[in-house]
Amino acid sequence: MPICCRISCDDWAEAQCRAILDNVRKAMKPTSRLLIVEMVLPEGDAPHPGKMIDLLMLVTTGGQERSESEYRQLLDSSGFQLTRVVPTRSAVSIVEATVA
């Protein structure tokens, strides 16, 4: 059975988030899944409540909300492969990744 790990990525600056993901990847088994439960911003200039939270995260923690393509880039740089983004009934989505 795959082991899941749930982390938060919006509280951290890019370099810190990458370091966290690197450590998580090292601890994962090849069959494990990484679940990131966060708002996933729409691409482009479409309005979205997460864009205000993006500004708040930048000012308070140095972090950011991300679009699917930004998550893909971040995960790729840390040795993961984004497998899917699952929308929920709430404002957050579940970003699923596996070890690349």
C-alpha cells in the first residue's frame, strides 16, 4: 500500500519549499504519494480568491500560492512528477505527486 505525505507549500519561499520537498522525497518509497492540499491558482489573469491570499503569503511568510504549472515546475525541480490535481468542494485542491 502506498504511503502518503501531506505538506504545506504556500508558507515557504521557493528555496525553503524545495528543501522541504527534497527531504520528503528522500524519505519516500518509490510507491509513495505526496499530497499537497492548497489553493491552486488559475493560469493567467482570471479572478480567484487565492490571488489575495497569494499577496498575504508573500508579505507575511515569503511564500506563495501557485498555479498547476508552477506546482509542476516546483515538483520537477525536487525530483517529483505531478500526477494530478484534484479539485474539491472547498477552495483548495489536492496536488498529487510521485517520486520521478
